[in-house]
Amino acid sequence: MSTRERLVRGWERGFTAGAGGLVSAVTGSYRGLLGAREWLYARGVLASRALDCSVVSVGNLTVGGTGKTPAVELAVRTLLELGHRPGVLSRGYGRRSTGVQVVADAASIRLDAEEAGDEPFLLARRLPGVPVVVGPNRFEAGTLARARFGITALVLDDGFQHRTLAKDLEVVMARAVEPWGNGRLLPGGPLREPLTGLARAHLVVATGARTGDDAADVRATVERVAPGVPVLTAVHVPTECFESSAMRFVPLSALGNAKVLAFAGIGAPDGFARTLGETAVVLAGFERFADHHWYTRDDLSRLDRRAAEVGADALITTEKDWVRLRTLPPLRRPVYVLSVRLRLTSGEAAWRAAFERLAPPK
């Protein structure tokens, strides 16, 4: 069992006595650092720097997938509808390049996934014509994007804990089911900061929830620590499917009789499994990999053998996973790629109103 798997199991089932004591000590140190940072910001010793355009942040409070990337896409599309010229800023987790880099400009994608990071590359692919810039310093990246592309609004991917850049709209994503794990800070739990941080949010979006009742845990927490902050609900819906080697689009209905082996290396693979469960595919098995896992030929060979063992006709994965395997040789069985978008199931008016309150495009 990997270190990550042991941590996730501990967050869900508790740690052993020895490990629990060590984890608690490290958690205490982490809490102290967060408290010190909050104290410095509250007293103006540390300050956020402002750009001369609207800044929207999409982030979360926990480690793991909450649907940030589809939410960034939805935020960009909303800004486009309102007449903005938006851009995307990302740290570019796992990329091979350094410093501030332009992943995509208004005309084309300029970096491959290895240099850009899987999520920025995917956003550039999903949002043609929208500049995407990566960099560890969001202010520097935003300044470059503003100057070079004349954008009127920036969307930060995974920006909630990034305090050095002033933000006009904070969107926090949370899973509707067990949203906060065991409720403890890293590494004793999945929380990146205390739940009281929700008070900085302007919108909280619970994913995997079709109704407000499905997000009861999220609503209860927000009412307790951040009363007045709207809680919206959303689901991920399949939009298209393509066969990876031929880049041939396939109607989801055409896979209705296919027996498939699913695999994913994302923060919340169970969410992908639930999305597949709402389609007509027959799931023969599900293989999980670590988040942001870059696939190798050996990985695909093992998947091919596993597909044979369970009698699968094909394999299916997420678009984010496809980004990390697309350059590898094709398998004997077809590999289908499922694209999804975030669809709000409640709170659309609150979402729209929050974006309309941003400074109008110049």
C-alpha cells in the first residue's frame, strides 16, 4: 500500500495508535503555520496584490477531486456570455517546465501536456481561443496574461488557498457526500485549511448533488461557519465520447451493449464511476491510479491483460487521463474517452448574479 493510500485510508477509517500520534503532531504544526499566516494577513503584514481586471478563483478545502476543472470551464463560459475576454491561470501541477509559461493563446495551444500540466492542457483544449497561462506566482502570470492578451477577467484554477493575489469572486467546490472526510487538517485528514475558511467564499458548489437535500452536509457546515453564503448543487454530465487512437467520436448510445473496463487516475475516481453508472455501458471492472498519474506502456499492458481477464470488449477513461496517455501506442482493444461538463442543478441564478457583479468588461 502506497503512502497516499495509507493516508486516504486513515482519513476514512482512522490511524493506528502509533501512526495517529505522529500524524497528530504534524497536524498541530500545520495548524500553527496556517494560524500564523492568517494572523499576518489579518494585520496587514502580508497583503494580497490586485490586478487591474476581475479575478475569479475556483478552489476547494480538501485534497482530492471536487470537480474544479469543469467548474473553471463553466466559469470561463459564463464570462464569455457576459462579454468578457477571459483567461485561465494555473500553477500547472506536475509540469516539466518552470516559471511563467503560455500554454495557449487566442490562436492555438503552444505547449504539450508534459510542459503545461495535464489540467491546463485539458482546459486549453476545451476552451479554444481562451489564453491559458501557468506559473507558480499567480500575480506575475496574471500580469503577463493581462498585458499580452488584453483579457478583462481571469479565472484561477485551484486558487482558494492562494492569498497573494486579490480575488473578486471565490468559488469553493465540495463533494456532496462526505465533503470534509474526518474533518481534520492535513495530514490527519483531507482538509487543506479549517472549515472556517469557508467564510471567505462567495459561492459554495456541492458536486454530485441533484437536489439541495443531496447536499445536506455541505449546507449544514456553511450555515454554521459561513451563514449567508449560497450553496449551489451540480452534477457532471457526459457530453461526448471518442475513440482515442482514431480520434473518432462515438455516440454514447453506441456503447450500450459494450462491456468495458474503466480506469482513472483522478482525485475522485468514484465520481467517474457514478457518471458511468448513469450511461448505458456495462462496467466489467474499474482500475484506479494515483491522481495525475502519467501512464506508461507497462500500465497499458496491464490494463489490456486485465480487460482480457474480465472479458471486456473495450476500455474507457476520463479526458484528463487521456491527456496523460495519448502519446502511447494504441492497445489491441479500443480505448474510449468520456468528456464531461459541470451542470448546475440548483442555484443557477446565484451563479449568474455573482458573475454579473464583477466589473464589466472594458
